Amino acid sequence: MSTLIKASGVTKQFGSKLALDNVSFEINKGPPVALVGPNGAGKTTLFSLMCGYTFPSSGVLMLMGQRPGNAHLFGKLTALPQDAQLDPRFSIIHQLTFYGQLQGLSKLRAKKESARVLELVGLGDAANQRPKDLSHGMRKRVTISQALIGKPQIVMLDEATAGLDPVHAREVRELISALSNEATFILSSHDLSELERLCGQVLHLDNGKLTEHSALSQSTNNQGFVTLRLSQQYDDAEKVFSSLPSVRHVHKSQAKEYVIEYVKSDEAFDIQLLQCCHLQGWHYQQLINGHTLENQIFHKG
Amino acid sequence: MQLNTKRLVNIALFELVRLFLTKTGLLAVAVFSICWLLVLRYGIAEAVNLLSSPDFSQFIDYIFGAAGLSKLLTWPEAELAIYWLIAVYSFPIFCLFLCTDQTVGDRQRGTLRFLSLRATRLEIILGRFVGQVLILITLLLITLLATLAMLAYREPSLFFPGLLHSFLLLGYLVVAVMPFIALMSFINTFARSARLAFVVAILFFAGGNIIIGLLAWQMPVLEVLNYIFPGYQLADLAAQDAGLMLSIGLPLIQTMLLLIFAERVFARSSL
């Protein structure tokens, strides 16, 4: 598996504030990678470093063997930077065509490519409009479309679905999912369930420090986890689940939600658990095989 | 240092489009055209009448002589002489207005972030600079052609000599405005808005002149510092008294140094 991005001991300081603290990670070509963390954790700083918008105070960051900002990355790495806007005075197609030309396409091809990416985000009809004439959500989709021009190998989207209505957010997620065979997406979002659906590798930043997770929980050979979300609060649920023969530990992760650790056996544990709920007359909302990303990050106990 | 000519040309041409295909750009061109129409009609045309009037010839000789501009009176193309006098001072100042927003607006809006993933910072700085130079060449050409038209209307036989002379003047004027554009390129790398960029430029000229004046008063040798100011040669250039080094060499060196500073600052700044 080829390494696309490699960070070694990357530190970024803004005056006395440490935005990134000795961050090291590798991103390989493959399924989308999530970058999560609370506000001010350093996500946008890490994005900015990878895009070459700003520079690390120390450490080394390499993208496809090149330093960020190197001309060899043009067209191979694209991004949706947070809050960045197109020029409000020019039509969208004009600006996207310009970007396509800078990526090495002829004017004609750049124009066709611009029309194609606008179609991808459902804005084919808005090509000749200016960004200032569009709604916030449409502007966001236009800025996503510029990141899809050409054949990028890495696409970084910072808060791509923030500010989009649920329908368009879903369309963007589907688009990312559909294109994830062609490019490696790096996504930052506060919507953990969205990232869970899309991503394999998860980089979690908190106070500038990085930890790595898998969107799928880790099960070992002889123990497993399930996360059960009940439809309402049942007082003795924890006790009942604990009494099941293969259950090792039950943890109430949040209201109506339980993380159940069990010993693997020949019998399917999830069937046992659902039968137990049925016998108790309890309704469940969701059964997840493993830990949710949210629980991995915020409820480590 | 990575520089791709094709990308640079694309960026420069996009600047031209900014002026001629956007409403604000067209508005600027319209205001510019109206101002120059007034200059041509009430400035140049009237001045030419005065210059060619025998009643005022002695007075004009005295005034131009006192101002060191006697050489201009020898030009048969009087329209071009007056045009030159107005253009050589007004275009550099106009440049400061026109070039206030080379990169600063795009940086504030985040548009530079899209651009910097497709072009090096050197290409962006140089591309924008070249784009502004192209805009100024276009505007200079428009005004020169209008002046030539007036000249041909008054004296058709002067059209072809005037045309050749115009190309020479165009060359001098383009070189004269280049350091002003480069200065704005440099200021744009650290200013936080186009308005602030203009204020910084004014402070640079006003404050800088005062400071160097005071320093030179204490140590006359420091008068040499005046060479850092774009336009230092304009008075000599206007009077056609500047040698090649002063009229061409100095502004080109200033331009080059300012662009190097601009690239260095821009390459190190966060977008």
C-alpha cells in the first residue's frame, strides 16, 4: 500500500500557543481518512500544513514524497479549505476553468471538466452565475466541486458538509463514497456518524495531540464488543445484559446506549442479545458491531 | 524556485479579465476614460492652443524654462508633449489606486488557498504583477491613441512621426510605472486590506521622504537613500533630462528588488 502522506514529529506553534504537538502519522492510498477533534484541537492547522498554506515550526511533512506546496503536487492534491470562497465577481464556470487551466488542462478541456464537476455537485445549471448570487449551501458545493477538477489523488475536505441541508449533505457523502476508489479523501467534520460511515482510518486531534483510531472497533480473537442503543431508558438493562452467559462487561456509554463486551463463542452473541431484548419486551434502535467512533473517542472507559 | 511560464501567463491574463469583464473593472475603466476625456479636451487641447499661440510663446518659454521642461517645447507634436507631462506624473499615482488589491483581497477571502494548490507563490506574485502591467499598458495605449487622434486631427502630417514617438513614450511610461506596481505587490503581501495597502503606500512616500530628508540634513551622503523611492527619476524623466540609467535602469532595478522582497515575504507568510 503506497504512503501518500507521512508526518514525522510535526509541531506548530502560534506564538506561545501550541497548535500541534509532535504529531506523527501516515496516510496510505485507500478509503477516506477522518480527522476529528473538538474546536481548536488543531484540525484546520493540520489541514493548512498539508496544503502548504502555513509551515510547521518543526518536524517533517511529506505528501507523495514532496514538501507541501511543491509544484509536483499541483493537480494531484486538491482541497476545500474551511471558509475559503471563490471570487464573487466572476462566474463560477470562469473561475473553475481558470483552475483547470492552472492544473494543465487546455481551455476547452478545463471548461468541460468544470461543467462535469459542477454536475457532480448538482450545480450544472448554476455554471454561469456568480458566487455572490448563490446561497451558502450552493457556494459550499461549488467550492467542493473545485476540489474534484482533474484527477486528484488526495482530496482534503475541511468541514465539507457543514452548513449543508441534510439532502445535500447526504449527496456529498454519497459523492465522496463513489469517488473514494479514485482518490484518497481526508475529511474533517464534527459529524462523527458521517465519518464513521465513510472512513476507515481516524485521526483524532485534541489539544494538538494526535491519536489514531479505526472507524471499525477492534475485536480480538476471543472477545468482542457491541453497542446497543435502546429506544427508551430501561432501569435494569445494565443488570440484565450483565447476566447473559457470555457477557464480560456492560458499560452505559450514554443515555439509552450500552457498550457490551463479550467472550466469543460458537453461538452468535448478537442473536442472544436481541432475543434477550425481545423477552424483556424492550425495543432497540440500533445495534452496532463494535464501538461507535464517538465512544472510542469520548468514552474510553 | 519553481516558475512555470504557462501558469504565470494564465494568472496574468486572468487579471486582464478582472478589469474588462467584471462590473467593477468596467466601472473603473469608464471613470478612467471620462477623466482622460476631460484631460484631453480641456487640458491637452487647450494647452496646445496656448503653446502654438504666438501671443503666449514668450510666457510659455519662460514657464517651461523655469520648470526645466524647455526640451518639450521642441517637440513638433505638442499634444504628445502635454500628454507626456500629465501622464508621467499621473499614471504612477493612478497605479497606486489601481493596484491596491493584487493579492490581499484574495487572501482575506481565502481564494488564494485555491490558487496556491495550483500555482507557486512566485507564479502568483509575478502573474499578478504582469497582469497589472498589461492593464496599465492597455490603458496607456488607449490614452496615447486618443492623443494621437487629436494630433492627427490638428495636423495630419504629424501622425506617423507622432506614432513612432508614442511608442517611445509608451516604453518610458511602462518602465516608470513598473516600480509602483511592484511596490503594491510587496505591500499586498503583508497588508490586511486593499485600503490599508494604499495607506501604507502613502505613508511610505510621505513618511519616508520626511525621514530621509531629516537624515540627509544631518548627513548629506544619505540623500542617496532617495533612490529607494519609485518615481525618484520622474522630474528628470518629464524634462527629458534623465539618462538611460536613470530613466530605465533605476526603475527596473527598483522593480526587481521590490518583487524579490514581495516573493520572499509572500513565500513565508501563511495563507
